Amino acid sequence: MPRSVPRAPDVRFAVDPADIPAEKVARRMHLTVAQFDACKVRLFTRGFPRPDPDTGMYCLEAVDRWRQRRHPNLFPELTGADAAVSGALPEKDLGAMAREAYRRQAPERRRNG
């Protein structure tokens, strides 16, 4: 009796998707497809990655990086060294500014006091 060659499975190993359809992008953003469609023009104006012109698929990594770049203080490695960080710390703290104001007023206090 001849032995048959075993058939290879259809999927030999799992492949994580790199490009995903709009439905999965919406889910990634915790939106319904209708909500995503309603706001995607505003997202595009804010730099949200556009779908591939041939496949219509979105790059998952680009979507994730766009989401993270909205928070440069949490993900500084995604912003350039020259990028201005919103919410950057002031050059002087309130204590230093108060001490300077006190010193500026010191001569006036001596004249009046």
C-alpha cells in the first residue's frame, strides 16, 4: 500500500497583520465604523495616517505611532529633539520668580520703611 504525502496545513504559522482595514482601525481607536467615518476627515487634518491608495488598508504601526505622538511627554522617543513639547516646564519655578520679585522690591521697602 503506497503512502501518501502528508498535506501541509493551509496556515503554517500566524502572521501579525501590518496593514488593516478601516473596521479594525475604528476598533483600535475604540470607535464604531460609523463614528470613524464621521471623524476621519478631522483626523486626517491632524496628521492621521491615510490608507494605502491601492489596497485601502491602513498601516497599523503608523496608526499606533500617531496615537502615541499626541502625548510627547509620555513618548518622547517619538518626537524630534527640536519638537516643542506642549506643557513644557517653565524656565523658572514660582518660588524663584517670587524671590526675584522680593529682591526687586527690597530697595523700595528700605526707602518706605
